Amino acid sequence: MVVLQLRFLLVPFLTSVMGAAQYMMQDAALMNYIDRRFLSLEKRLEKCNHDILDYVEEFRDFSKMVLSRLAGLNNYKAEVKSEVDNLLTRIERAQRDIDYFGSVTDSNTCIEVHEDLVKQQLFEEAEEKKKLKLMLNASCDHMLAGIKSLKIVKKTGDKHGCWMKDPGKKHTKIYLLNGSVNNVILEFANIMTFMESNHTLKARRVTLPFAWEGTGHIIYQGFLFYHRYGSLNEIIKFNIQKRNITDQMLLPGAGRIPAYQLSPSTKIDLAIDEQGLWAIHAEPETGGNIVITKINHITMAVEHTWDTSCNSKDAEAAFMACNTLYVVYNFPSGGTSRIQCVYDVLDAVNTYEIPVLHFPKRQGSHSTIHYNPKEKQLFAWGDGSQIIYKLHTKQKV
């Protein structure tokens, strides 16, 4: 009986011991598996590190090879350039020889061809003038004969700036753009509001998304056209009421040198006359002479460009009036401003017979002068003063 009871007690005990041993064997197997997995991952990481080092070394060798090849290409480029220059010299020499033989050879056929070319060129120039007259209003037949008087409307703001009315709108609003770099327009209900002592409190402020550069901006038919600050030659068209940019363009050749030597902050000067929007600038290729471009203010496309004989040296400003450019000159230290270069794009003005026109009763300088074709007046900014000049005009000869 005692043996039987011991037997019943040993069976559960042995069963529990065997179960514990089985669990220990499973845990040992799991630990062994985890250990093997870690070893495998460590080997892979080690291989990855070796591969990265190999790739870095390979990239360094490749970089050295590329740099060496590029140095060789630069030397080759210099040799090719030398050969090209030599070839161009030989071609020029041969061309001179050909020109010489052509000049000493008496050929009636060559003379006839030359005359035909001259006739063709004259015909093309006449057709070009016809197209320009159709594009521009040929009935615009008045020219500036003198500056009758001036009125200093107010003195406010910095030394450089711009103020104007919109000649394309019927309203009497005045716009003030202070400084050569800024992005805030002040809009006044009329000139009386602008003249008040606390005028800035009554102004509507319009903030531009991009600042302007220089003082050559213009407002026409509800849009501000201006040279974007930081750009070489980008002109922006901004809707003043909706406060958004509606269009932009790049003006070829402009922006590299000032339009006027005495107003170095202005690289592009925009102008309005009876024909619409113009751009005035100078180019190094013209020896600093002023270039004028007719721009379609709706499409912002270039319609035509003229190289003028007016130089930007000692120039402080310019304006367009009735298809004609008037350039204002002064002394570097300031003095009496004067108009002494005139350029008519339709050759309707004999510029050699125009006397020098002096601005009356004022010593100083101008940072901007804009013509208002609606009121036939000049809106100028001179040393922080906002000025209106009344004009005397006559028929073009």
C-alpha cells in the first residue's frame, strides 16, 4: 500500500521535472537562434561598411580621373581656340584680297547689282517708315518749344522718387512712389489731399509683391509698370486696384548700365506719351547712347527699338512726348537742367535746328521727369520736391 502511494506521488513530480527540462531546452534553442541571427546581421553590417569604404575609394579615383580629363580638355580647348583664331585671321586676309581684286576689276554687272541693292534698301526703309507711321499716331504733330513755368507742389520724401497722375484714367488721383528701392505706393484722392500737411494719413497704401528699382516707373490705365528690384531687366505690370501682377517681360539689352549717368539707380526708365508705353535705357554696345523701345502695354511685347544719338553721359532724366525723346542734362554737382538732345522716331523733327531748352528758375537736379500727355505737363521729382512744369509747344516742321 505504501509503495502504491509513493508511486502516485512520483508520477506528477517526474512529469513536472520533465516539463521544466523541456522548456529549458526550448529557451536554449531560442537563444541559440537569436545569437545566430545577430551574428548574421553583424556580418552583413560589416560587409556593408566594407562596401561603403570601397565605393568611397572608387568615387575618389573616378573624381581624380574626371578632373584630369577636364584639365586635358581645357588645354585642348585653348589649342582649338588658337587654331580657330588663326583660321579667322587667314579668312580675313583672304577676304581683303578678294575685296581688292573686286575693286580693281571693272564690271558693269557689279555696278548694276550694287545700284539695285541700294534701291532695294531705300525701298525697305520707306516701307519700314510706313509701318511705323501706321503703328504710331502720325497725327501727333506737336513738339516742345519751351518750358513756360514751374510750380513746386510739395516737398516730401527722399531725394529720389517719383510722382504722377494716370493719363489713361479720368480720375484725379495722385500716386507717390518714394525712394529708389521700395514696395509701397501711396494713392491720394486728388492733388489737394496730397498737398495737405498730414497727407500720408489720408493716403491709400498699396504694397507690391516685389520692390522696384530706380525711379523710372509709370502708371497707365490702372497699371503700374516698373523695373523689379534685383533683376537685370524684368519689367512688371501690376494691377493697382486688384493688387496683383498681371504680366511681366524682359527688356532685351537693358539693365547693364544706368539709363542716365547722373541718376545711377535708374537702369530702365519707363515713359508714357500720346502713343502709349515706352522704355528708355542705355547700352554698352552703343557707347552709352540711349536706346528707346516701344512696348505694347496690353501684351507686354516689344514693337520696335531705336538706337538714338543722345548720350547718357551727364544726363539726369528724359521723357517721351509725341513720338519724340527729350533728354535732360545737368552738371554732376547740380545746376540748371537743360534739354540739349532730341530724337524723333519718325524723323519729323530737324533736331539740329532745336535750341537748348533750359528749365526755369531752379537750381538743382531731377531724379525723374515724366510727361503727362493728357494735361501736356511734366511731373518731376527734384531733390525731394514734387514739381509741375507747364510746356509751350509748336507744330513739327
